[in-house]
Amino acid sequence: MMSTRPIAVKSPLGKDVLLLLHLKASEELGRLSLFELELLSENHEVKLEDLLGKSVTLELERPAGKPRYFNGLVTRFSQSGRIGRYSRYHATLRPWLWLLTRTADCRIFPDPKEAESKTIPEILKDVFRKNGFSDFKERLHGTYKPREYCVQYRETDFNFVSRLMEEEGIYYYLEHEDGKHFVVLADSSTSHDPIPGCEKVPFMAATVESAARVDHISDWQLVHELQSGSAVLDDYDFEVSRADLSVRASVPRGHAHAKLEIYDYPGFYVGAYSARGEGTQGDKDALDRGQHFARTRIEEAQTDYEQIHGGGNVRGLAVGGVFKLTDFHREDQNRDHLVVASELEVQVGGYEGFDAGSKETLYRCRFSAVPSKVPFRTRRITPKPSIPGPQTGTVVGKSGEEIWTDVHGRVKVQFHWDRKGGHDESSSCWVRVAHPWAGKSWGIVHIPRIGHEVVVEFLEGDPDRPIITGSVYNGQNKPPYKLPDHQTQSGIKSRSTKEGGPDNFNEIRFEDKKGEEQLFIHAEKNQDIEVENDETHSVGHDRTKTIDHDETTHVKNNRTETVDKEESITIGGSRTENVAKDETIAIGANRTETVAKDESITISGGRKESVSKDESIAIGGGRTETVAKDESITISGNRELMVAKDEGVSIGEKYSQSVGKDATIDVGKKLTIQAGDEITLKTGSASITLKKSGDVVISGGKVSVKASGDLTLKGSKIAQN
């Protein structure tokens, strides 16, 4: 074996128990590194599980300066056969970040137990630490606004962190040390340092004999590729629905077609950043974030505008580092460059006992670079999960509440896949609710209540943008009508809140069973109906109306009520009827009015009562009739007055009674006629006058006094003529 090896292998088996035969190391900014190792060992019984998942370090000698390290975790290890006295092994090394491709989750950031929203860098570090990794460095110089709502949905942790970094313009590279490596988060040209030992790298043509002994670059290809010159993004904020949220970012170039434009919608800079807020003024930082995203998009496109593709034998050219090219024949290339990708291949020679080709160790390096001052952005190749169809979730809210909503009628939802949600007001963002109508202060409103299962869809399939499109019943929340017994019933039935029970509800129900059709309306307390113009009720058959308390009807204009047949009104207590002007009652046939007790009728003006036929008045008790002025009674036919007991007539002034024909007074006992001055009985020329003084004057042509018995005349003087 070799006495001195250019690359040492440090593994859990011990140093140089495994010997490197061939290395292919691929690295790229913002992408996982891949180290493929072909190894030899005199140990033919290496247990594969002793290396799987363990850290392995390669120590590469350099012509000058410190060695370069390659560190990674063994993600694949195999034994393939034998070469001479050596067993042949193959190992794949990956950074610890690769392990995130082997873990997936569904969760919402920030964690419900955390009150504060988190920036993307904070979310990245949370994911790293959750998986037990702390070997990362942060070299970020940008400002990142917290996201109030960020969903990882059915994706690996690696996919999740990768797409978040690509969205925000963050990328990463690796720094290797003896025994470990670090993931370095970067976002600007100032995030990179010169490569130790490769601060300057000369360009040497492949024909130069000394080139083999010096780390150098022998191939340098400068490429300019036409790219879009500007990016325009737009988005929508429902709180300020007419606001112009479009943003533009441009990178001017001096070539034809430099004004080519990329337009995209939605820009995803509204919503996730203000999803938990309860304001009504919209996302005030939307334009600033939109400008950041537009700038990131155009910088992403412009990353490929000027590229360098090169090669050589340089061993220290690490991705994420900066080097200065020297001795190139085009002067503007002798400047600082950022290594964005590299592929180093090492073939170790000089092993005893088998024919492995050259006895020397060969180094071949291919790389890509960009000017160090040009912002680098990783291309957005990591797909964001899309939710193509609806899901269901449970409406949640604050403990002790039955309805939890905001000024927009939004609610919170606990998704079935959310393991960390607390089934409370922190479980999700505020989720908008779709309604059949939604106008400006008009429409239809049904706010889902805590415990309801709702149907949730996602705008553009984006997990960060949920919207409720319906509700469904389940085993706990069953339909209001027993099914399938009442399958012909449909309707709307609510529940009184708070603490309402099954008997506390408002309802409109339709029964469509043939022959039993019904529209049922139930108001748990008040029912108020407002009709600004006409209202028409048409009832094909009977109508029953029951009012447990008072009823008041106020008709501000005329009222007409027509009953084609009988009408019966029963009043258990008193009744008062006021008519401000005339009242006319027309009865086509008979009318019977019964008053169980007293009746009082007061007429301020005149009264006229006309009875075409007979009138009969029966009064069980007393009757008092008072006429303030004149009373005139005209009877076209006979009149009979019967008084079962006494009758008294009192006249304040004159009394006149005229009988057209005979008059008869029949008194069963005494008849007393009394006058204050005199009484005169007169017929024709005969009269009898009784005066107050006591004089009685009988006057007539012939006076006859006849007695069937005795006739007695008494007086102080009796005169005869």
C-alpha cells in the first residue's frame, strides 16, 4: 500500500481502515451535496450497519496551506466484490440536511402554543432543531416579516424548508470541518468570504508544463444568456378589494430584448402575513413585501445572465466561497467570482497488488461561478403542495364561547391532519366563509359555530389560503329532521345561543310529502315582518290564529274586511272600539247582539236608527235613556209598550201627546193626575177645569148628572138658576 495517501478516510471503523480509490463530490448553492466514494479495505467483513447514518470525513491534502475536508453522513453503503487483496465498498455521503428528505409532516406555523408569528429564518431553524440538528450558521442580511400563517402539508421537511427559502431568496451552502459540517444560510453577496488558500487562482493553459504542479484553472468559459428584464407581480387583499397591489422590479441590461417582462398572479405576498389579524384596513406592508418578492424573482432570472463554466485541477474551490481569477487574457475576468456549483473528481493511484491504471493521483474539477457582486438566487424548483379538492375541518374558538368570529364573519378551523392544534382560537388563521350572496351590507350570512364540521377548499390549491365553502353533518351533529323517516322535510333550523337546548330554535321547514305539504315557521321569541308596500295573503281553506297575549293592529289609512258568510267574534273581557268619523254597518240579513251585562252608548252628535220591519228590545234589568236635546220617534204602524212594573216619565218642560184616533187608558187600580196650576179636560165645546184654587168649572151646552144611587151635593152655598 501507499506510504503517503493524498486523501485520508476517517470513519467509525478508524482512520484508513477504509481507503479511498475514487471520489466524485458534487455541490451547488441551495442544493444538497452528493459525495460518491469508491473504497477499498483489507477487512472483508465490514458490517454495513456500522457505517450507515454515521459521519465520515475525507481529509484532502493541498499543495499549500491547510487540508480541505469533506464531511457527510453515510446514507448508502454497499460491498460489491474484490480487487486483489482488497474488498471493494461503495459509500454515499450526504449532509445532515438530507435527512429531512426522510421525514414528513403536516403542521401549521407558528405552533399554536406560541403567541408570536415567525419569520421564515425562524421557521427554518425550528424545523432543523425539531430534527435534532444545530450545526447551522446564519449569514442573512435581509429583513424578513413574520408570517402569521404558514402550512407544511404532506411534504418532507426538506421540501418545506427548500421552497420557503426559494420563495424568500434564501439559499445555503456547506462549510466542512474535521468531523462535521455546517449548513450556512445566505441571502446576499456579503454572505460569502474568500476561500482560504484559494483567494487567488491563476489561469494556466493546459499546455503549460508547470500547471500539473500548481492548483490552477485551465478552462474558462464566459457565457451571457438572454433573460427577462423585469418582473411584475400582483395580489389581492379582500379587506381593501379595490387596492392596486401590483409591484415591479427591473434589472436593466444593455442588450436587445432587455425589457422582456414576467407577470405573475397571485404574488403570494398578501394573506399569509396577515391571516390572524382582525383589522379592516388591509395589509399595510403588502407593497413592501411585494417589492421584495418581485426583486427576488428578477434576481433569480438574472442569476443565469452572466455565467462562468470552468475547470482545472484546483482542489480547494469550495461552493459558497469567493476567489479571484488572475492571469486571464480578458482583463474584465480577473476579478472576484462566487462559486455556485462544483464537481471534484479524484482518482487515487499507486495501490499495490492490482492494476488500477496510473500510479499518480488525478484531480479534475469542474465548476460554475458568477460575479461575486451579482445577487444569487436559487431557482424555484421545489413544488409547493397543492390541495386539489375539498377537505373538512371542525370550527373552533375560545373556550366558553359557542360562536367565535371576527368583523368579516371569518372563523377558526381545526384541520383533521393538524396534530398540534389545540382545538381553540389558535388552531388556524381566520378563514373566510363563502355565502350564496355577499353584497355591500346585504346578502346571506350563516356563521359556522364551534363544533360544526365545515368543507374547506383552498384558493389556487394553496394550503396557506383556505376558504370555507360549506358545512356537513356527522355522527355528532346530525340533521334536524330524523332520517330517513322525514326524508320529505327540508328547511332551516337554528339554535339559540348561549346555552340553548333542543327546544330553543328558530325554524323554517318545508314538508313536501304529497298530500301533506306544509310550510312551518317557528320563532323562538319575536317575529317582526316589515312590508314597505302591499302585502297579500291568500288562504285556500281555513285559517286559525291564536295569540296568547295582546294584539295591536294599526291601519293608517282605510280598512276593508269582507266575510262572505258568518263571522263569530268572542271576547273574553272588555272591548273598546273607537271610530274617529262615520261608521256604517250593513247587515244583509238578521243581526243578534247580546250584552251579558251593561251597555253604554255615547253619541256626541246626531243618531238615526231606521228599522224597516219590527224591532224588539228586551231588557232584563233597568234601562236609562238620556237625550240631551230633542227626541223624535216616528212609528209608521202600531206601537205597544208593556212595562211589567212601575213606569215613571219625568219631563222638564212641556209635554204634548197627540193621538190621531182613539186613546184608552186602563188602570187596574188608582189613577192620579196632578198639575201645579190647573187641569183641563176638553172635547168640543164642553170642558171641565180644575184649578189650583180649588174651583171646578164644568162648561157645556147641556150637563147631565146621573147617579145609579144617591147623589150628594155639598157646599157652603148651592145656587140654582
